[in-house]
Amino acid sequence: MKYRVLIEQDEDGVFVAEVPALPGCISQGGTRIEALKNIREAIQLYLESLKTHNEPIPPPIDEELVEVIV
């Protein structure tokens, strides 16, 4: 499965990654690469927990990236 991951740098310079389709699935890292590595692990653990508790796995969100020239 593919999930959308949002990464933002906070005021302290830490990169925070979150998965909108998986509420509460958030991780962070000192670099974007580290944040991506950590969120991949968080997604795997999140999905394993859902399976363990016989809860449904949310589908990925379909989306488009639209560029607007201003």
C-alpha cells in the first residue's frame, strides 16, 4: 500500500512526518531522510497493530498534486 506522508520542519528544525489516512501515525527525525525512515517504520507498526486488534485497515487517500502559477 502507498500512503501520503506530510513532512514539515518545526520551529526547532525537527522534521515531523504524519500520515493523514492513519490518525495518530506521526514520527520525526533530524533530517527529511531520517523522518521518512522513521515514518515508514511507524506505518508498519500501525498496520500491524490494526491487524492484531482485528480492526480495518484504512485505504490510502487518492489525491492529485496541482501546481498553480501565481
